[in-house]
Amino acid sequence: MKSRKLKHTRRRATIFTAAAASAVAGVALLPNWNAGASTVTEPQVDARTKAAFQSLADAVFTDRTNALVDRPSHGGKKAIAEGFSGKVKLSSGIGRTENTARKQLDDRKNRLARNGEKYSAGSTKVTLDRTDVKGRTAVVRVTENTTLTYAKVTGGEPGTTGFQAHHELTFTADTQGSWKVTKIRETGDGYLAVNQLAQPKTTNVAAKTTTTTTPAAPRAAITKRPPAAPKNLTGGEYNYQAMAAYAEKHWTNYNPAYPNFNGAGAGGDCTNFVSQSLKEGGWKHVPGYVYDYTRWFGTADIQSHSFVGVNEWSWFAQNSKRTTSLANVYQMDVGDVLQIDFDKDGSKDHTMIVTSRRNGVPYLTYHSTNTLRRSVTSIISSYPNAAYYAYRT
């Protein structure tokens, strides 16, 4: 995501495909300890306990998703995770934290509605990736897969948007052997899922290069209904539909012909993914030295910094004249690219590609966090104070 020196590439970790138990059924999977019995020895985490951990995690993230869905009032109905009691449940502190999170997501839902976007349904499934136990502490790593159905506010919305996120939950056992969630944190790169509230990852210093001058892209406005900026999607040098099709095919199913930079400690895989999509649509390699931002190339074995780095990609795109800057993010069309500087420090943080445009609204697909067809309206509602850069490809 961020500018970086190339590191040893890693392949994407395999995500277990076992289906998550439902949040409600999870209560029935709780271990059958004797209530009130003191446990002198360290508690054991067997398959049933792991299933209960998974079910509670599923409930937590389902509750967050439900907070975004537009539906009639529940009449004070409790969150699913609050229904867990006994030997596996939320700590009081995490319960309060999640209650605050759901209220913030409800506010996000209302901001989206004011801007003409609603979700009519949501589905969240959590799979258990790994459980590490040390004494009375269990660290549980899970993968969340969420799909949200767009409500037909204007009638032209895509069917769904989706994302995949990674989390870590820490469970602590008391002397009676009861496990409580005492910490929840995001472990993926980016923190850019629509139901996440953690601040996106940024760097504190602007990107640097060995040259003294680099192109500076102008910021794009985020107001709705800007002047039209029509794009010729057919018959030109590039195949924009091929770019979009590639991105929508590989948003979770990573292409093994390229390295995966997620979790590599260098900012994520977002720009690498967008470069792959552009290459699929006709962008040609410009061979040369990897540090030279006027060069652009990427294979399984070697990648220029402009292929995988946010700022370097921007410098290459402008210097090569392969892009022009758009005045407004709502002018983007299929195959165009959006970058964000979350903290406005002059160093761009994230890269996305437009894979659909409906009724004047661009929909973006990206890695870090893996996301399919998220509207620019949703992005702006989540990060209204960020700086945006829109590129016509």
C-alpha cells in the first residue's frame, strides 16, 4: 500500500474453508463445565471450546454488519453477542466497546442514507483460522466474510458489495474456567471494511525518492453531481472491461502469478493488485531499475516500486501520461483509479480501481482490505476528512 523497499515476497496464507457455526447455534456448543466449580489446573481448550470461540466471534461481527442494514426498529432487541452467557462470553469492557461500535456504525448507516445509499440485507460468516493457548489466555485468529445487499434507492445499484477481513480475539479464563473476550483487534492490512471503525494504517512521513522532483497530483473534490467527464470505454488503446473483470475475479482469489504483499509489513497489496488489473487491460511494462519511478513492471519474481507502491505508482502514472487527473471523484468510470491520503500528510496511503459505475456513482474494488464494489459514497462517508486523488486511465 505505502511506499516501500521491496521485501521477500510471501504467498497468501490458506484460509480454512470450514463453515462457521451460526451465532445462535454457538450457544449450544459451550463446554459443559460444572457451574461455580473452581479450576485449579489450567483450563483446556478442546474442539467444543474452539467452536464456541468461533460462534461468539461470528456473533460480534454479525452484530456490526446488522448495524449497517436498513430495517425497521428492533424494539430494543439485544445484540446476538450479548446473548452468550456461561463459560464463553464477552467481558463487560468489550461489551461496552462493542455497544459503542454498533452506535457508531448506526451513525455511518444514517450518513450513507442521507447520501442515497442503503443496505437491505447483510450476511457475515466467520471461520476459525488458528487458536493459540498459553495458560489462561487463548488468542483466536479468524477470517470474516461479509456480503451486503444494496437497497434499490435509485434502482441502478449493483446487487451486492462484499469484503473479507481478519481479526484476532483474546479470551481470558477465570479461576472457574470461564472464558471472556478481553480484546478484539484487526490483523489485516488497511482496516478498510465498511463495518470496521479502526483508523486506516498510514505512515508519518511523506514518501521519499532519490530524485528531487516528482509529479504532484491535484486533489479531487468529493461533492456529488459534478460536471460530466465522459469516458470512451470501447475502441481505445486499453480494455477497461478487462481491467474490471480481472479485479472482480481476484479480489479474494489472489492470482498466484504475482506475489502477495499482505502481512509483509510493507503496507499491503492494494497497489500491486491495481497494477495487475491495469496490466490485464493493456498497460505495458516499462523495464528498468526497480527504484526508478519512470519504470513500471511486475512479475512473480520482480516488481518495480511503481508497480507496488502507492506514491510511486502515482508518479509513474502522471509522468508517463497514462493518466490524467479528474477534478471530482464522482467523475470516475470503469478502469479509473482512486487514491487516498487518510491523514493529509502528503503521502498517499491506499489505491483502488473502479469496476462499476451506476447512476453516476463509481464502485471500487481493492485489496487491503479485500473488497468488492464498494461505492465511493461509502468510502467518503467513512473517511470524510481524507484527501482524494482521482485518475482517468
